[in-house]
Amino acid sequence: MESCPVGEPSDDSTGIGSEFFELAFISGNQGRFEPGSFRAVAEVNAHGTRKSFQDIIFEERPQLELSWHAIAPFVNRNRNRSHRFGLLMRYAQNPDTPDFPSAQVLPGPSDIRFLLDGRERAVYHTGAGLPKPFVHPLRGPTGAELPRYGHPNPQSNHDHHRSIWFGHQFVRPKTTTPNAQNPPIPEDRNFWEEPGPNSDVHIRHTRTLALQDGSDFAAATVESQWWAGGRAILNQTTTYALVPIDGTRHSLDIQFELASVKGQVVELGKSNFGLLGVRVAKSISEQFGSGRLMNSDGAIGEPAIFGKPARWVDYSGATGPGHIEGVCYMDHPSNPRYPSSWHVRRDGWMIASFTLAEAWTIADGHPLSLRYRLLAHSGIAQPQRLERSWQEFSETAGYVLETPKGGIPTVKRKTTAT
């Protein structure tokens, strides 16, 4: 088992429940897990409380699988040589208790919370009173917020950077004429920036279609409309799914479809800005923090990544004292125009720029469907490890909404990855 920082789970922290402890182990006990073997006190990283190893073993966790590894030797004041160890506790479920989903979705008056083992990991906001829905926060393995709501400079005119959000700079409803002569010039609708005081351009959350708890994922499928000129011009159906992977990784899968309304033809114009934006935490950015921006080809920094196609782009940096985490934005190979070209900035944002090279038309019966994954991970980005994570995503089937007649709608995996 490889070493990991004190207070953080290792790659092996899987199972129904797990907690990581730092203890001092007396050298003479030959690695036996006995209460007397540990003279220090264990600290529970999830709750910040300190308890003795004996209390944890005999009072709170009767069924345990224990793993340990050396962190560093030290000599105490009595000159007795001891060793510091990381102890990973994986406790089994009590057979007398019913199954409980590790991943949950909990709706509120204006949001939907995603929980993993009872801890909040992401929140979808319906955007009531705002120009559009958004996700904030997406939390990393330590619970730190990986994206940021708004630009670090509040006077930068970037109020539309709402953590994780949808939008597009040039949305053009087209009007057809019977003889196709001299058609009117489509008017651009800017769904990217904040609308002016006299504008009705906004993305409106209309309803929640399904909420799904589970051990493999928890999902919410929601519906919204892109509204401009007094009418809806696009329907959007989005599934947000929180996927547990291991103690150092979990993901928010975002799968969506944009469809025309009543046969309307809509063009997404050529632009860097669209469709799914991510603004990272200040400390993770290159400009305002100590973060690092890297793509699947190993390129580092904005100049090397901007406008280039890549399978994924990662932003990693400090999220707290002694903690480094990151968010990896992954493009799925089933997406049109895969691999996407990327619009990135060193001030802390990134987007799979779907229309960077050319426009895209959405017509009646021809919706645009896209899948992305936002992987929250511990540690600085490691290309080989992230590539394996992308490979897992590429082989993972998407989501489908099933609505049985007279039954409760459910979100399930499709049978194939495409």
C-alpha cells in the first residue's frame, strides 16, 4: 500500500465506510493490531474529534478490515524509537441493518444536493431569480470547494461565471420563408454574459424529471428552457450524476441534450464561449494561486493548451494547508467534434469549446447531445493516472431516463457506452 499524506484517504479507501487515522506504533510489537500497540490517540478526519484506538475498535467499529503503512520514524523524549503509521479502517456493514445508498440526491426549495456517504459533494441550483441554473459547489475528497462562484476580481465584469454553468455567446433562431428568398438575418441572442436590464434572455429551470439514489451513482434529471424574445427557443434536458470511485476520486457526470422547440431551427454561432463553463477556485488557478493547468497531451499552461484539441484538461492546486486537489474536465469520445478544442485561462477557468472552429445547427428531430465528466481528485495532476480515469469514463455507459406507465421515473445506465 503506497504512502499518502496524514489525514487523507489512500487509493485503497473503498468499501462501505472508511476512515483514516495517524497513530504512533511501538516498534516491539511486530505489527500486530492490538490496543496496546498504539500509545497515541487517533484523529477522525471527518469529524475532527480525537478518540483512543481502543474506543474505536471495541465500542464503535466491531467489524474492521485494517491496513497500515509507515509514514516516518521518530524518537520520543524517552529516546525510545517508534514509528508513525497511517491506519486505514474499512468497516463492514452490520448484517442486521438494511442496505443504504452511498450516493444520494436530496431536493430543496431551490436546489438539489448530491451526497456521498452522507457528505455533500455537489449542489445544483435552479437559478431562481438569476439568469440561469448552475452547480456550486463541487467538493473535492477533503470537502474543499474546487470551483469558484465568480471571478476573483469582483470588478472584472465576469458575474456570469457561476462556478459550473451552461451558456453560449451566439444563439441564432432562424426563420424560414416558403420560397427561401431573402430570408431575414438571424438575431444573435447572448446566453453567455449577464443580460441587460431590458433583456429577457435567460435559461429557465422548468422542472425536475427524476431523482435517483444508489451505490453506483446518484442522479438528477432536470429540464430547462433557453428563453429569448418572449418565447422558448431551445429545450434542454440534463442529467447530473455523482459517481463514487474511491476515497481519492469521485466525479460529477453531466449529460445533456439541446433540442429545438416546435420545429424551430437554431444555430449556435462560431464562438469560444459555449457550452459548459467551469471556473475553478482562486487557489487552484495559475494567476491567483499556485495551480497548474495541464491537458491530456502533457501540455502545461494557457498558451500551450488554448485552442488545442485534447481528451481532457485538468486544473490542480492547493485547497487548504497541506492539501492539493484538482478537477479534470473530460470529453467523451461519443461526442460530436471529439476531441474538443479548449478555451482556457490562467486566471482559473476552462471550457470544452464546442463551437470554437465553426457553428452548429440544431434542427427539428436533430438535437445536440453531449457528455462530460468533472473528476474531483486528490493530489497534483498525474498524466498517466488521469488518462486511466479518462479511459474508465470513455468505457462507461451514459444515462437514460425511464418513465414506466403509472410508475416512478428512474435514471439508469444505458447498455452501451455510446
